[in-house]
Amino acid sequence: MLGSSLGTAILGAVLNLRLARAAGDPVQALMDEGRRAQLAPDALTGPVASVAQALHHVFWAGAALALLAFAAAWLVPGQLRPGHAAERQAAE
């Protein structure tokens, strides 16, 4: 539970940082029906591209976190891994 909370916070921070660099608030422009209706169809490409680019960075950050978790799991000594005691007793 701690890992999923921390991961959600990190990925949310990445998304917010990327969206903050975009001009204006593209999510609000897309979610508010009144503002979206006032925009021409070709004017929607900017906010949509900003959100897509921010999500692209979120997926890369998620991949990096997954690789770090795999590396950390790989470095756990064999004696400390779950099931090690059961394997040793079965071998005896």
C-alpha cells in the first residue's frame, strides 16, 4: 500500500510538472464544456498535445520506477527472499 501511494504521488507530480510547463491549463480547457465549445476544432490540438506529452512523460517515469523496483528486488540476498526457509527444509 505504501508503494502504490508513493508511486501515485510521484507519477502525479510528474504529470503536474509537465502540465505546468504548458501554456495555460490544458486540462481545464478540455474538461470545461463551455470553454471547449468556444474553441475551434483546430485550437483543441494544442491542449490535447500538451496533455498527451505530459502523459508520455508519466509512462517513462513509470517504466523507470519499475526498473528500479526490479533492480532492488534482484539485489535481495537469497536467504532473505520469501519462501527460502521452505525451500531449505524441502531440500533437507
